[in-house]
Amino acid sequence: MRVAQMTDGFGLDHLPYGVFSPVGGTRRVGVRIGDDVLDLAAATGRPELATPSLNAFMALGPDVWAETRAEARRLLEAGAATVPLRDVELHLPIEVADYVDFYASIHHATNVGRIFRPDGAALLPNWRHLPVGYHGRAGTVVPSGTPIVRPRGQRPAADGPTYGASRRLDIEAELGFVVGVGSQLGTPVPYGAFADHVFGVVGLNDWSARDIQAWEYVPLGPFLGKSFATSVSHWVTPVAALAAAWVELPGQDPEPLPYLGPDLTRGLDIDVEVVLNGEVVSRPPYRTMYWSPAQMLAHLTVNGASLRTGDLYGSGTISGPEPEQRGSLLEIGWGDESAYLADGDEVVLRYSAPGTGGGRIALGEVRGRVQPPGS
Ligand code: MN
């Protein structure tokens, strides 16, 4: 293949990692180049890559990540053989350890506050002081393309809840951050240590059943309205490939507490597209978030909770200030029941960012189609 011709966002300046299996073969780690994959396990002989997830490799740390990325690039420049993606099967790239989801967009939090609590303050008093989050269900994180079965549960109604299929199935367009290197129990991870721990970024759709969620979330937060499925991209974009995408976030007022790194509020200039049944319905910009990826990591460990290889934390719904930048159907339809997903609907989240080569890279897409609930 002629590497120089590739302009589709998967060139030599990107090289995202994934797990694939050739026909009749076992799962192993590869890097994507164009519409092909390089079998990195075979090409490097590294045993940590001949495994069914990225975890063993991610645990080796930033020096090995940099060496391996450079080696993959050298191999491809030297014309290493690759396999067309159409001839392989792609899998969940990481074995998810713990999963946390944040709520880091001030535009999303304000919109949701106005819709759910029209008579109260849009933002609760804690919101500008800490990145609000909850623990999700690691075992139901699924790779792009996995069908999403409409969940059943308790739906609120005027004379008491009813049981049945959710009528308000929604998406949340998010970014996910994948932890490579763990930390010690009892020792917070300082905000400046982001690059020592975080391996890469995935696209993430936090499927949400708004009726189930609205009834259950007070006082302990989201539970069954979220835990039925969370989709992530097949490809993990290494943090190194996003070196040209860092931007200063819009600003924080009041200044956050010192452990949240008030002087290090860098976000990523990643553009998101929400595609519903083939039509772009929204373009949320990640650069408009309030809390940064490093601040979310510092906050989630400030109590001494340890990180593990394979931990995943989501940004929360990405919504910009404009109506056409909203990252959930709840906001796009402003609570209108007809805006939610119907059986058979397909949602694709697409992501792009400035690459280090002067063009743009395309992060892995996240695809999912809604299926009716089983009997
Ligand atoms: Mn979410």
C-alpha cells in the first residue's frame, strides 16, 4: 500500500491501536493505517501485543508506548505488509477495569438543569467546584457496532411507576479516556501526571434511558438508566497523536481548588458529529468543555482511590453553547418525547482533531443500532 496517498484521517501521524482477529486467527493488537491494519504483535514480536486486549501493553508505560509508536511508524514507512480491515474482525480494544462517567460540559449541565428542574437553579451549587461524576458499569461497555437492546425498567407516571420498555432512549456523545498505568491505593494522582497514566482516547456513546433515569436518580445518581450499554470505538487514539489538538478551555469561575490544577486547564480541539440514520443532527465541539481531562483524573483519585490498567472515564455529554452543538437528543428535542430513538434507528458518532502532520485525524467512530427489547 502507498502510505503517502492516505488522506482519510488514518495516516502516519495517527496510528490508533485496536484489537483484531484475522479469519480463523486469534485476537491480537494492531495499528490502523488507512483502511488496513498492521499486525503489531507479529511485526514486533512483543508478547504483550499478542493478547486479546491492549491492557498488558498499556501497563508498560509511556516510554514503551513512545518506542512502540515509533517502531510502528518505521515498519509502515519501510513497507510492512498490512491486512485490509474488510478481512478482519474488530473487538473491544481494552479490558475495562473501572468505568466512571463525568458531567463536564457546562452547556450540557445547564440545559439538563433547565429541562429537569425548570423552577430551580440550572446548576447545583457544587457544579463549578468539582467535576461531577458517577461510577458506571464496566461489564456493559461494548465495542462499536454492538446492537443496543432497548432497556426495560420503571417508568414514572402520575399515579405511580409502570414497568416496560423505555420510551425515552437517548444518546450521549462523549469522549472516553483510557488509563494505561495504575496508581497506588491511598495516593492521589496529581493533575500534572495525566500523561504518565492516560494512554489514549476513544469515542464513547453513553446510551441513556431518560424515563428510567428521571425516576431513579435522586438521591444517589444514575443507575439502571445508564448501565445497560456504553459503546466505545474500536480504535484507541494514543495521547501522543493528539499533540497538536490541545487548547486552552474557555475558563473557570471561581478558580478551582489547588488539587484541580487551576493553571492547567487544557482541553482538546476535537470536533464531534452526531449522525442519526445517516443525517448529521449535531456537531458538538469538545473544546467548549468546562472541566479538563487532567482535572477529571485528579478529582477521581483525590480521595486516594487507585487507578487500574484499563480504567475508563467518560467526559460527560459534549454540548457546545449553540443549539446545533448539543450532544444528546434530550437537549436537541428539549425534552420532546418524539426526539428519542425508535427501534431500528442507528446512531454514529464521528470525531476529528488536528493531527501533528498539519491535516486532521479521524478518531474511531462509534456505531450502534437500537433493537426492540427481547420478550
Ligand atoms: Mn454520560
